[in-house]
Amino acid sequence: MNNSETTVQYDLEIPPAQDDAVRFRRKSIFETSSDFEAPSPVSYDSGSLTASDDEIDHLAEKPHLAYIPPPDGGYGWVVVVCCFMLEFFAEGPTSAFGVFQDYYVNEKFQGRVSNATISLIGVLNSSCMAILGVVSGKLCERFGYRIVPLCGVFMLSLGYFLASFASEPWHLLLTQGVLCGVGAALTFLPAAVIPSQWFERRRGLATGTVNLGIGVGGIAWTQFNHLLIKRISVAWVLRLTSIIVLALCTVSLLLIKTFQSTPVQQRPNLQSLRNRNLLTFMAASFFTGISSLVPFFYLPGYAKDIGISSSGGALITSIANVASLTGRLAATVFSDYCGPVVILLGAYVLTSSSILLIWTATHNFSGTMAFGIVFGLGYGAIFTQTSAFVAKFFGVDALPVFVGLYYTVSGFGYLFGPPIAGVLLEKTRSWGSPYIGLKLYCGVPMVIALIAIVAVKVNMRKSAA
């Protein structure tokens, strides 16, 4: 066909944002998303668009590349609030598990189980939630972002309810560990994915605000559990948690809408999985998973072992969660200006230095509090940037698969974190500083993750040169 110009008549109709429109991605991982430049119009004449025959053929072959800009506000803020609630209830309790661990080891199952065994409950919860991220993403693509999370909320609520009747540690492993973890995996992914569909210019603010739910949840659940376990028993705390999760998460999910009503039916380009920057980032995710849960699980017990009261230990954990919330807020504010890689780099410096320089050298309340604050700041900043990082470098439509992949890799890290830390604690109790093995085991993987993030930054700079 020659390059002669042809005049085509158009009756243009712009679909609303919620219609089944697929938005154009400038740089994406999908096979059909090669860089696309809309044909430059030569002239407009009474609804006519002048373009070359080759350009018309190109448009006819790829009609799905119509660009529908996200609203960057409006109902998107309702979605952000609802996703915040999902993060609050799906991941917040994990940050407060240290209160349960201290109670299970020292009271409910005193003398019958070790810290390493009980930590498996929280580890299974976090690992199931993380490792099943990819499965959750695929299920959401197949059945939608409402049905799958509603099933997850039911499982999460059922897990807490059944855990309230547990009389043996293995009962808790199956209920509060596995069942709640699977339920959380099916629940939290929409919160990580959907806000990015509604925002472009304010994407960092939106995703960061949603991720604040984890920090706020950690603060609230720590105090909730600590205050009520002694007053109404751990069984009723778990039952109340079950009721609250079922009611509020269901309401939130009914209000959530996707910007695209049907998922994009395209296959990921497997070449992207061999991208050096992506693999390095996933390595950082794995080593971060090893370290990140250890302080939250063991701080209450550590505080008690160095002579701090149980309420003081709960206070330190709560302050660490407050610092995590502050770190999330700071990362949210600066992410759109500095970029997610810079934020991650600074966050890893804070977390690794807090463990190896502060925690290893302190044995009192003030030092432990200082560690909790600095670690919380870095920890919170790390986990606000995952969705923004993936959306920036791999495309919005990559979020369900690649965010799920990120959490899956970190989930395998969780499996090696608190349980091995508990074993090291038991083996080093006869040492002058019984927690030194645990602290070093927590700090070294975070340094490796920091090195991986630096490598990503260097590679990106070389690629841009």
C-alpha cells in the first residue's frame, strides 16, 4: 500500500473511565505494548482526520492502545480510603504479633513451646500472604477484584475465630497462621494494585497513603491486643478481631471500583523476568524478608529479658509502628520528587544501621526505644515504594503480576527469618549477650539488601548514560 493520504470520517465518543478501556503504556512488559506514537493529524475538517494509509492500518491492527488518562482524584480517593482499610486489617495485625508471641510463650503454653515454634505462627501468616501474592493476582485477573478479596476476608475472619478455640500450638499454626495468611493474601492485593489505576501524577501519594494502613494497623492492633488480652482473655480478643475484620473489610470491598472494569488480557513478556535490575530488586526483597519481621516478633520478649515491663515492651513495639507510620508518610511525600530508588536506598541505610549500630550496642529502655524508632522509620519507607517502583519501571498493567512476585519472593525470606532467629536465641542464651546472634542475623541480610539496591541504582545510571 502506498503512502497516499486518505480521509476517514470519525464519530468520536470518549468512554467513561470505568468502561472496559485499556490505557496506553509508554514502557510496559507486555508483548503488545511496544512504544506507540499516535499519528500526527494533518488537518481537521468537519470531523475528518487526515492520516496516511500506513497509519490507518497501524491503528486498525491495535485498537486497544486508546489512551484514557486516570482521573488523579475524584472517586479515586474513596478507593484509597477503602484500600487503606484493607491494609489495616490484612497486614496490620502481623506487625502486632509480638504481643501474641510473648503471651503464648510465657503464659498460655509456658514451658511447652519455644520462641522459635511460636514465631512460626506469625511467619506462616506473613509467608502465606506473601508467597500466594502471584496466585492472588491471577485469581483477581480471572474472577475480578471484588469476589476474590471477599473470599479472602471470609477466610481471614474464620481463621481468627477458629484460633480463639485453640488449645494446642498446632491449632494456632493452622488457624492464625495458615488460614489467616491465605485470607490476607487474597485480601491485600487489591489494596496494592487498584490505587495505581486511578492515579498517575499523584500515584506516589495515593499508594503511599494506602500503605500507611499497615503502620496505623500495627500501632492500633498492638495496643488493642495488649490491653484486652489480660482483661477479657486472648480468646475473646481473637473473636472480636474476627467480627471487626469481617464487617469493615466487607464494606470497604463493596465500595472499591477498578478504573478498568475488566483485566487486561495479555501475557507477560518472560524476557522481563531476566532483566538484571528486576532480579537484583527481587534479591533485595528476599533478604529484606529475612530481616523485617524479627524485631517486631522479638522486641516484647527482648524488653522483658533486659528488665523492661510487659507494658514497656508493648510501648516500644507501638512506638516502632508509629515510626513506621512516619517513615511511610515521609516516603509518600518525597517519592514523587526523589524517585522510589532513592527512597529505598535511604530506607535500607536506616534499617541496617539501626540493627547493627544501635540494637547490638544497647541493653536498656532508652536504647531499645531509639532502635525501634530508627528501624521503624526505615522499615516503613521500604514498604511504601513497591507498587510505585513497579508501576514506574514496568508499567501499571504489570502490577498484579510483579507486585505479587515481589511479595512471593519476600515471603520465602520470611520463612528463614523469625524461626532461625528463635533457634539462634535459644543457642546463645548462655552467652554474655544472649540476643547478639539474633541481632547479627537480623542485620546482615538487610546490609545485603542495601547492596542490591545500590546495584540497581548504578545499573540504572549506566543505562541512562
